[in-house]
Amino acid sequence: MDAIVITEKGGPEVLQLEQVDTPVPHGNEVLIKIKAAGLNRSDVISRSSNPYGTVIEREIPGLEISGIITAVGPDVKRWKTGDEVCALIAGGGYAQYKAVDGRLCLPVPEGMTFEEAASLPETIFTIWSNVFKDASFRAGENFLVHGGTSGIGVTAIQMIVAMGGKAYATAGTPEKCLFCEELGATKAINYKTEDFAALLKPIGIDVILDMTGGENTLKNMDILNPDGRITFINAMNGSKSEIDILQMMSKRLVLTGSMLKPRTADYKATLAAEIEQIVWPLIAAKKIRPVIYKVFPLAQAADAQRLLESSTHIGKIMLTVA
């Protein structure tokens, strides 16, 4: 089968289209003929560094896919050949086929294209795990996401609003800020020209989903209400931050973070069941919709990752697989 392989650590040019063996499903796995795959920042980390302290030889990147089941393992009960699904995976999405734990598959929502469906798993699973489980977001609370027009950001805004909260966001251009507000954000702040802390402190934030880290951490703590929570999913502005311990004590703040990719299949399966029960109906009701910026063919994965690294996009960048 065709697959995009990380031939060595480096820039996008190390992504090469090669022929590799087609996987065979075992146990509770299903074999998915991939129609589309989503790009995520984790893919860039896999390509350019040694993620999580590991070295994976000739890795195939890609954390979310959609397609058609073409074979099932002997222990699969729910799925059958011909079912259209999207799935969260821990790598291997930039390819024609992928064997996936059946518990990590969800049905393609009715009326949705494969490209749209493949844009959902990584963002929704990440937000559900970090915001709704770890940070215990509740209806009526104020929420802030940094990077409001990223794949995570556009989904987080919609999920928060659909679940009864008020969403706030930061973004880097007036056009991106307007897009966040059109998605449902109460206010979006241009972090390049405005001080988000000064504008949001009078309002008070309960939960912050942060992918920036660095100098924003103290500002984030300052705008939190008592019992506020910050959950980190990246540190694009730097992994080292100062914190105000006395402020954390006086306001009873909680700082946490996680990486979804290395979590166990059992943990992800629990997320999948909760998401299908709670979030999938919101998608069916059109309260959450995919936002796709551009679609590339599989062979142009390097160009797709260059676009991702430029941060000029709004929403998801996708690969389509012939």
C-alpha cells in the first residue's frame, strides 16, 4: 500500500511516499481503507524530533482518519465490512490502510464527507479529555482557548457553546478573531495588538485550554476565577514557565496537562464511548461542525505540513487518500 514515511528526522522534505505492507486486523481490530486523514501538530513533532523520548524507525504519521472497513478481526462484534467510520489512532494515518482497535472507531456522522469526518477525532478526543474530564468544565462557566482558529480552537469554541458555556479566544489577526466570534465565541482577542489578560481579568475565566505555555502562564493564572483550571496540551511559546504559588494557593487554582497520543487504548475507548453518547448528537444537531481550510492529496503531505507550520490556516488541514 502507499504510505507517507518519515525517512529521517528533519523538515517536511523527509516525508516520502513509499510502498509498505498492508496491515492485517487481529483480535478486536478492524481494517480501514482510509479515505481521508487529518493533520495535527503532533505529526510535526514526530517528523522533526523524538516525541515522548522514543525513536520510531520509519514512522508513518497521522492521528485521525476516516474510511470504510474492509476486514474485521475475529473478536469484533459491533463493526462489519462496509461500515463508514472515523477513528482516533496513535500513528499510521498517512496511508491507504490502517488496522484500528474497533473501540476507537465512531460512525461517520450522517451527511458528512470523509474529509469532514476525519477532522473530528483528534480535536474532539483532546478537548473532551482535557477540558471536560481533567478540567471538569461545567455549563455556565467562562472558557478561554489560545489559538482560537487552530483545529483544536475552532472545535473547542463550538463544544463549549454547545455545552452551555461562554467561549473566549485569542488569535493573531482581525480576520481570525472575527471567525472565532462567528463560530460562537463571546469575544476573540488579537494577541498581537491587545493584552488578553487586561481585557479578560474583569470578566474572569474558569477554564483555560492552553497550547502556548511560556510567558502566558502567569497571565493565565491572573485572569482565572477562584477554583479556576488551566490544562496544557502544548507549549509553543516555551516549555518553561514561572508560576505564582501564592496566587495558586489563594485562588485554589489547578494546573494540569496531558498528551493524548501515548495514552492507553482502554483510556481512549472510554473517551470514545462518552463522546459518541454526548458529543455525536451535538454534531447531528449541527451545533458542532467541521472547519476545513484545505485538502491535499496524500502524496503532497510535505506541502500540507508546511502550511500547518505556517499557522496561516483557519481550521483543519486534511489529506485525501485515493
